[in-house]
Amino acid sequence: MEHRLVTHIEKALGWDGPGSVGTAFARGRLTDPGLPARLLTPHRLLDLIKRRHLANPQLRCYAEGDEIHPSTFLSTNVNRRRQAVSQADMAALGRILNGGGTVVLDHVDFFDPTLEVACRALGWWSGELTSANAYLAVGDTDGFHLHWDDHEVIAVQLSGEKSWEVRGPSRPAPMYRDAERNRTPSGEVLWKGTMRAGDVMHIPRGFWHTATRLGSGSGGHSLHVTFGFTKRTGVTWANFLSDAARADEVFRHDLEGAEGTAHAVLTDKLSALAAAYSPERYLDELRSNTPPARHIPYVTAFGRPEGVSAVTEFAPSIVRSGDTVQVRGGGKRLTFHERAEPGLRVLLSGHPVYLDGADEGTTTLADLLITEGLCEPLTETSSSGYTGLVTPVTYSKRQPTSA
């Protein structure tokens, strides 16, 4: 999937592909001045919050660097059927922001089609699950205290400005669940400065950082979004091997009382299991077996959709084998006749595909991919997430073309 955000992030950070994610601190600037506002604006963020049932910790608020109790800004409303729902008290959020506070919405990509498509594009590009958090701060307010994250982060300043300090790691490749605590910040300051609309920054896992608007004046604001990449580690692979071992009866027997030969068998079998499921195979199967987080089903009573788009978390694999084509992705393994290959490559490209003008074979293929959960029907809302960011595909005289 060719997405403008991915292209501009690579250019801004001086990267040539996703291999640089997690390797070193990097900073740059988007060359498209209209891109930040296209991704998200302060009013659009507040509108998203207003229209959703939200709870803490997905929605959080801070003042002077400390978290505000959820009861201050969340209300429980009871509808006519006496069902209690939690949602934001927008008046309270207004008071927090106007008083110099910060509002944080985690996984904003679940609510906004533009950021949903952006996260999918970044996931296809990086091969890692990607999510987005939004941070809105107003006035002369402090931010989060110096901390580190257990995942890689690309921060994009969307509007206003915020001052940052980024330091190196104090423990190599720290983890959320680790063998040692990691509470002493590094003294190595890599960068200290102000992020303005259009600025981009990559902070690897374990690098200490803090952001604030103290000293910026009471009349301004900051909105930035962080794209988080949850990369797999050697520990992740070892945990997978532990789960895979449960299928073998030998691993399910007690260690106590077992003879030395039994222990040797365990060692040999574990070595064989690690060889059979190499890290490369583990990553490949993880990506192909991960189902889409969400998708719109195919309901025949609604008629055929006007368009479709792929919704797998990672790019599907399409491999020709003799007179068949194998598709792996979204937790599915599908086999098609070789004649389906051109249509599959278009429909599973990650670009929005509009079917007006497509032949019967292509529309039938689209129906099947929606039924299998690899694609979903395009709606007015989901289409808006691609507009101006991903080139659509239309069919003219039974041939796909990029509009």
C-alpha cells in the first residue's frame, strides 16, 4: 500500500524502508504542509471523543504533569432501558483544557478512518502491529514526566508546538516485563527543542523522553499523534515456543521424579522445536495468521458494494504455484486458479478499489474476499480515510487504472 504519510515519514527521517525503525533516534520535517491537518485536527479529535462511549485508561487527562481522576471528566449516563454507559463530560474536558491541561486518547485509529488507514499502511510497511495515540494540550502546561516506552514511536506534530527532551537508553532493549527495573534516566541528552506542525521524530524503545508546553504561553496549544510499533523480540519467540510445546505430550509431564534420560529428551525436543519454528518462520506465520482487528461483513441483501479495500493487519502474501495462486493473510489460506491473480493483486493491494466497470469475475472475487474477511465493502466513511492519501483504483473497460 502506497500511503503519502509513509512516503513523507521516510523522506523526513532519511530512511530507506522500515529497517531503521528502532535503530536510532531520528528527527525531520514533512515536506507536505497540508498533511498534518489532513490526519487530525483538535476539533476533529474532540468530535471523536464526543461521539464515543469511552472509559479510562483509553481516555486520560493530565494537569501539571499528574493524571486527573477519571471521575472528573467521565460521566455515567443511564439510557431509557437503564443501561449505564461511560462517556466524556465535554464541559469538564473544556475546563481541563482551558485550565492548561492535556487530553489523551489511546487507539484513536479505532475511531477515525484516516488514522485507521494510516496505521494499516504503517503496519504493512513495517510488518509490525501499529496503533495511534493522540495528545492535545492547551496553554502553559506541563507534560509527562521523563519516561521511556516499551515500543518504538514515531511522533508527528499536527498543530501548535511542544518542547521535547530526548535522552538515550539507560538499559539496552528494556521490556515492560523485564529481568531488572529500569528507573534511572540516562544522562545522555540526544536532542532538546521544539516540535512544530509538520515535524516528525522517531524515538526507539527504551529512550527516555519528556514533552512540555511550560513557558510556551497561555494562548497556544499542541496536538501530536504517536504511532506505536509493537516489535517482536527474542522473548516473544521463546514464549511462542513455550505455547507450541504444549502440543507434545513429553512437555506436559512433570519434571519432578523424571529420570535423566527424560530430561535429555526434553532438551532434544526443545532444540528440534526451535529449529522447526525458526524466528523467520515464526514472524511469517504470525503475520499471515493475524486476523483483521475489524471488518464490515458481506450482507447479500444490501447488494454488491461499490468498492472494496483490504483490511488485513499485514500485507497478504500472493504466490503463484503452477496453475494456482496461493493467498495467505488475515488468518486465511486460500487457493485460486491462476486466472484470478491479476484481480487478487489489485483487490489486495491496500488501495481502495471501485468496482463500477469491473467484469463479473472480479466482482465475484471481491465478494469472496469480503466473505473471507480479507477485504471489506467501502463506505462513505471508510473511503474518506483514503482520500488524498492513497491512490484509488477504478475499472475502465475491464482494466484497473489508478485515478
